[in-house]
Amino acid sequence: MDTKTGTIRLKASFANSDRRLWPGQFVTVLMTLATFENATVVPAAAVQTGQQGTFVFIARADGTAEMRPVVTGLTFEETTIVTEGVAAGEAVVTDGQMRLYHDARLDIKNPRSYP
């Protein structure tokens, strides 16, 4: 690992039948370090930090917000794993949390589902 450039020197053998790669050529590699089966994920923007720890606002079916404490796992790019506090399929608030409080009425502008 070269800490100055953020690069890792690797050596690998693989088929190169179309001859697109040449010795000494630099390539970008994406390595999967872990896989989390059936993980509940939310957009990282939904996770807030307060005096009692991390929490999210859940959008209830009746159009109100529920402030719920959560336990988070890893965050990668714009996705955070939630290990406790949110069930699969629940809608979370990703914008305007500074104006919310428990049981506040929501004005949902652009509902989106999340993978």
C-alpha cells in the first residue's frame, strides 16, 4: 500500500484473450471486502445524530413523523446499514429533518423507494 498515492500493488493472473491489458498498465479495481445478506439499508442522509445518539425520522402511514433511535453499521458511499430500529419497507425522511419533531405533520414532496 502506497499511502502517498492511495494505491495498492497487486499481482494477478487471469485470461486476457482480447489483449486489452498490457504488463505494467494501471487499472482501477473494486474489491468486495464483505457482503451483508438481508441487511436493512437507508440513505445516509436519513441518519441524524442527537444528544441521545443516532436516530431517523420514520414517515408513518398517517402522514406524521416518528423519531426513532437506530443502531447503524457500515456506511458506504450514500448508503448506511441499520442493524436496529428500522424495519424493511419503512419510509425514512431524507430532507428537512431540522424542522421535524416527533408526531410532526409531513409534507411529502418526492417519495422514492430505496433498493
